[in-house]
Amino acid sequence: MSRIGNNPISIPEGVSVNVSSGVITVKGKNGEMNQSFDGVSFDISEDSILVKRNSESKDHKSKHGLYRALVYNMITGVTNGFTLELELVGVGYRANASGQKLDLSLGFSHTIVLNIAPEVKVETINEKGKNPIIKLSSSDKQLVGHVAAKIRSFRKPEPYKGKGIKFVGEQIRRKAGKSA
């Protein structure tokens, strides 16, 4: 039994949901998102959506909660959007955004230039005396997480000094190192 899949999804004002031939479309103030689906059906009333599976097969049971979560994230994305913040911890670590290009200086012999997807808005915050922060925002939760993971993969936080790229608020497990 999928506990997540059985929960109804409330539709806020200003959001329209349409289902046609295996594709669900959600439109809101932040844009429009599409998701193809199979194995489930959607019961749409005027203020909520209920996801129902077509049969009790193992495949349909596994997709029940998945598609409910995806549709919920789509509705949240077109109303509020999603934001992730990354913090660069280390001496000389810098980030500059110009348009959809992110220029990272992470202690290598060269700078890293990353082209960001056009759906993601990137912004850098550089304050004197504080670590640089990269702010990513979009209506697509999956895409924001993917871009943040790609940026973080260039220099993951290490456990001895804590240097690297980490999410804001993330706690890094620290090791003691050598003892004299």
C-alpha cells in the first residue's frame, strides 16, 4: 500500500491541471510543466487531484507514489518555485555569474566555466568577510537539484578542514586528523 500515493494533492488558485493521452500538464504563474505517465490515472476535481493505480501489479504500485510526488512538485514549482543555495568554503574560492555562465575559481590551476540550463536562474552573492554563495532557483525541482549536484561535484567538502562546496545549512562530519 502506497501511503504517499493515497494522499490527495490540493490545487491552489491560479493553477490549471490538464490530462491528455498519457501526459499531465500543470500551468501556473511561474510557467508550464509536463510529465508523461503510465500505470496510474488521475481524478481531478476543482480543488484537488487524487492519483489511482490501474492494477495491483508490483510495477503499478511502485509508480503510484512516484507520480503523486512528481505532480505535487510540479504544482509547488509553478506556484512558489524551488531555491537551493551553495556555499563555497575555502581560501580564494570565488564564483561569478554572468547570464547563464557560472565561473568558478576553486583552487585548481584553471577556472571552471559551467553553462547553466536556461530554466534555472543563477545568482552569486559575494560579501566581504563571508563565503561566496551561489543561489539557484527554478520551477523544476529535479533540474535545480541536478545543477546543484553538478556544481558540488567539482569540489566536495572534505572532512578535515571542511573546505569545498556545500549546501547552506549542511553539517559536515569532521575528523580529528593526526594527533601529535
